[in-house]
Amino acid sequence: MSALTDASLQKPVTELKGVGAALAAKLDKLGISSIEDLLFHLPARYQDRTRVTPIGAIRRGDEVVVVGQVMLADVVKGQRRALIVRLQDGTGSISLRFFHFNAAQQNQFKNGLWVRCYGEARPGANGLELYHPEYRIVKPDQPLTVEDYLTPVYPLAEGLTQNRMRQLIDLALAQLKNTTVTDWLPSALFPHLPSLKDSLLLLHQPPPDAPVYELQEYKHPSQHRLIMEELIAQQLSLLKLRQQHQAHLAPIFQVSGSLQQQLLDQLPFPLTGAQGRVISEIQRDMALAKPMLRLVQGDVGAGKTLVAAVAALTAIEAGYQVAVMAPTEILAEQHFNNFTQWLTPLGLETAWLAGKLKGKARQKQLDQIANGAAMVVGTHALFQEQVQFQRLGLAIIDEQHRFGVHQRLSLREKGRMGDQYPHQLIMTATPIPRTLAMSAYADLDTSIIDELPPGRTPIETVALADSRRDEVIQRIAHACQQGKQAYWVCTLIEDSETLQCQAAETTFADLQLRLKELQIGLVHGRMKPKEKADIMAQFKANKLQLLVATTVIEVGVDVPNATMMVIENPERLGLSQLHQLRGRVGRGAQQSYCVLLYHTPLSRNGKARISVMRETQDGFCIAEKDLELRGPGEVLGTKQTGLAQMKIADLVRDQYLLEMVNQAANKLIQHYPEHLEPIVERWLGGAEQYAQV
């Protein structure tokens, strides 16, 4: 993992006895290639096999070692054929139940023999049972051997067993015991925590008196020691990116603001105080000679796009181009329409580029971009090789977590002019919990638009079982007959876009039959961009009263007359996505409704999500809950690499440590600069997601 720790631990796992190419390949799937990697492959939990429990003292759910004498062994035929072995030890009796067994195994259990076994006690037909316990036959006069340590249970890959993993880690621990390990986290920073070497030894081999509860809850000092170091490594890697970024040059934008004023004069409403504050923060950044890297967070409908437009005009007035990149074609189209509407009256040209634009139409847009179109809007097609900007001064990335960090950086590279880089503005309507932002976006400055435009009426959210679907359809008919419009959203089915689109088509056909008096449209991910755009335009113009859609309408669609949103199977979506969808209604002053049409029975998580949606419309509160329920990998998107695959730290569980982590990272930077690279290398190694930017 690192050439900066003891050399013997850097040796490949194939140096260990019994590890050949086939086993090394299985270990590689777990990210284990060196002896040090094995040491940092930490137990997920522990079993206590250090003492024998009298059978009479066992309670339901206990994981126990028992020693008993075989009373009977018989094959029973119920719903599943099973081998039942009854044991007694003088304090009580218990059954062992095996569903997978052979004749030789059955014949092993002769009456009167003694058996030592380990398993979890569950209620059965005749009292407590151990299902498929680990066992061995023992002699009555044989001393009762138990384990010297709590037994670790490790994460595994296919083809690996717990016993094999324990054997390998025991070999690695033998090397660790004879090695001096450099502590890159100075003891002066955390004098109350054990050393790295002591922590690793204890976590792989906890003594019998180790507090199991503390270990299971990740509250043991040895775990804290490793959690702190891993979080610090994560933080340092992001701060390194920030440092590298700030070492670059950027164009200085100091302008009169005349274009900005022209735009504001044509708007039918004033900016909110929060929009004004965030615009000032952005313009202050862009007046400096180092590249801006600012994240703008704002709840659904807070007016982020207008803030982005004002920022864009600052760059355009200075004689530069602006690129806006969105994750989906539907959102990119919405931005293109908004920017065209705002910039055309100012005499400014907006170019458009998406992956599905082909032939002459595509070439025309490429020429416009190369010839200096002031504003360029598109999807990830913007950083394809053929795209050449004339003078890119500002890159605006919407919904950053849908892109990988490297995609954002490759757009920055496209705009490089000599030693100058474009400024970057990153927007998200998915509020990121503060704790997560501290770790996931430590390389960014953050602005929050925490004020909604006046005149918005809160959305009323109701949850109904899908057995009441008929009532919901009648409610939609009534609303649409009064001149309102509605969405009906069909959610993801088993992660299959094809099945999702089929579900939307089936729902569309059903609603057409049942609501013959309404004009109904359909939008899903497999339609051509032009088809989608046409349907959306008709819906926006009120030529369609009801729009059946998949989650493609999650962001970017703004139809103030739409006052009702039905979300089918909301239990399949994360909270932030539900909040995004709900934000498509309530865009005007009319009372709006969101109906969560769920399928019973609901899981505990499903109930929790629906409950949160009914209780609050605060995006930041919803984001915190979403993080709790789904974890950082899901909330940020899987492409935000590194955060979801930590070895021991967990951003949700360990968020209370993040302030301390930030302080420690800054102290390391100030007082121990030579320790930074080894710490990052030890924990992130070749996977350091920002190392090459």
C-alpha cells in the first residue's frame, strides 16, 4: 500500500505460505494485494467463543459455544428434510438442526458421544435449536479448549471462507508483531488513543475481556484510532486537491455589471436576499486571479439557475465563454430554454450540445462553440474531443454528484488557456448535509441559497395505499377539469430502465382509458430527445392536462400550473429523489398536492421515508434523514468515489468526529507536513481519487 511504512509489510500476499495466484486473485477482489492490505482488512463483527455456556443458561438469540452429549440423531421430514441432533449437558438440552447433510455426517452422531459446537440459538419445534452450527466430536476426558480471543468475522469475496481469511490474517499479524510500524498520526495530537500497531493487533485479536458492545458499536479506542486516521487521510486528499487547484491561475473578471443589470431589469420579480448574497460571493471569487471552485446549494425552486445566469453574464461581459453542463438531456434542455430566453434579448448567442445531436446539426453547434458562442449548454457531450472552446472562462456544473469528480475536471482541462484555468461553479438542488459536505466537498467553497421566492404555497403531502388508486384517479380528473395540471410518476422497477418505461406505458394506457376527457402525455428515458421536448412543451403550454412520466422529470421541469403530483411506489426511491420530484409542483401561488401511492407491506425504511416526506419540506432536513437511511454512497451518487468504500470509517456513524478530524488535518498541514503523503497513501493508496488532478 505504501513504500513509506515498514518494507516487510509491503510484500505481496503471495509471499505468505499457501497463497498462490488463484487465492491472490480472490483477495484482489477485496482490494488486498499486500500484507499491509490484509492488516487493514478489519473485522465487520465478532463472535465470543472464549467460554462454554451451560445449555440451561442459553437464551434466544445468543451466539454460544456449548458442549453436550448426544441423546439422539434422527432425520425428520417436514417442509424440508433435516437432520436433528439432541444434546444434553446436565443443565438442559438443545437441538442441532442441519438441512444440508450426508449419511457419513448422520452416522457421526452416535448416542453418548460428546460434541462441542458454536451457533446462534433460535426457537424451534421442541425448544431452542442451533441451525447449522460449527461442531466437532470431543472426548469426555479431553480438556475443554476455547478460543484465546474473540473470533473476528471478516467481509469476504466469492471463494473465500472465514477460516481461510482468519488463517491469512494470523500470518500477517505474526509479521506485524515483529515489525516497527511508523505512526504517521503523532501521539501529541491524540495522546489518549493507542498506537496504530496496538490498535491493529487488538482489533484482529480482541482479548476475552474486551468490551464486545464497544467493539460492535465502533466505540472502542482502537477503532477510534483507525477511524480518525482514515477520515484525516480522506480530508487531506481533498485539501491537497484544493491546494493544487488554488496554485493555478484564472482570468480576472472585473466588469461594470451592465449585462447583469439588463437581465435583472427584464425579470418580473426581484432577487431574494439569499440570491443577492450568493451572487456577491461568486463575483468576489471571479475577481481573483485563482480559479473559483464554489458549490451553490439551494432547495428545489430557490432560484439557482438565475444565480448561475448572473455569474455567466459577469464572464461574458469580460469577453469569455460560459459552459453549462447538466447530467440529463431533459435538464440540459430546460437550461438551454431558460438561458436562451434570458440572453437573446441581450443580443447573446446560446449554443446547445447533447450526445444525440447528429450530423449537420451537431457540426453547426460545434462551429458555433469554436467561433465563440457566449453561452454553451449541454450534457457530458461538452467534454468530448471534438468540442473546442474559443475562450472558456466559466464552467457551471449542475447536479455535480451525478458526475464523477474526473468528469468535472476534464471539462476544466478543456477550458485551459496556457497556464490559466476557467472558474467553476457547481450547483445542486439536492441539499448535502453539512457533515457530508465537510468530508465529500472539502475542496470546495460553499454557498447556500436558504430562502425561497415569495408567493410559494407549501405543498400538502398525503400517503395512500395503492388499494385507493381509484380515488386518486378521480381526484386528478376533478383537478384537471378545474383547469389545473398533474404529474403521474412511475418509479424504478428493479433498476431496469426498460421495465420502468414499460410500467409508464402501461399506466399511460390505463389512464387514457379511464380519463377519456383529458389530454394525457407520456415521457420516459427511452424516447428520443425531440419527442420528450415536444411533449414537455405541450404540457408547459397546457395542451396536456396530465403527464405520465418516469423519474426523468426529477429535476429541471418548471410548470407553475401543475398542482398535483402522484408518485407510485415511493418506497423504491431515496428521500432526496422524492423531494426533488415533489418540487415539480408548488411552483406558483396555488395550493399543490403530492400523493405518495405506496404498495403494502412497507419496510421499516419505506415507512420512515414516507413519514419524513409528510412531516417536512426542508431539503436540508430531508438530506440529513436520507443520509441516515441510505448512507453516503447513495446520497452522493456512486461516482463520488472513495467515500462509500472506507475501510473502517462511516460518515454517518462517525459524523460527530468530523470537527475533530478537520482540526487535526489542519494541525498536520501546519506542523507535520512530511506526514501528509504517507497518511493519504496508507489509507487511499492507488485508489486516491484526487491524486492525479
